[in-house]
Amino acid sequence: MQAYFDANGEPADVDIYAVSTRVNAAGENYPPSDWFAREGWTPPVILDDRSGSIDEVLAIPSVPSWVVIGPDNRVVERRTGRVTIEEFEALVDLASGL
């Protein structure tokens, strides 16, 4: 995704956030701060607490997950797993109300 942001910028009418949750010292991307730095990640990163409060509130079934919140602040789409650029652009359209 960062390559997309580097080439196209972040969407002007949609806020993008990453949520760092389910941190696992045995995970391949541990620590998450190093992974975000390696990726050159530019959108803001929200750090979940140790009890997974954000994970619970957003009902994230697995990682990675996508939660799209529309202009009326309601969840309009949920996806799990990696997404293609085309799928990402469709999610952006949903978030912007298109």
C-alpha cells in the first residue's frame, strides 16, 4: 500500500489509519514499529492497548483487516486479508460515499 501512497498520495477526501493490534513477539513483523519504518509507512498509526480494546470495538476477525467507515460514521464494509489496488480504490470510494 505504501507504494500506492508514494505514487498517488493518500486520498484527499478519506482518512487512512493503520491500527497496530495483536502484537506478538514471535510474529514475523515484530516489532510493528520496525515494520512500519521499513515500509516507509506515511498514514497515521494507532497503537492498540495490550488488552486489544480497538480490536474488540472494531470486531477485527483477523489481521490484516479493513474497516471502512462512511461519511455518516457508520461501518459500510469489512474485509479481511490483503487487498488489490483495485479493491483498495473501491474501499476508498465506499468511504467517501461514492
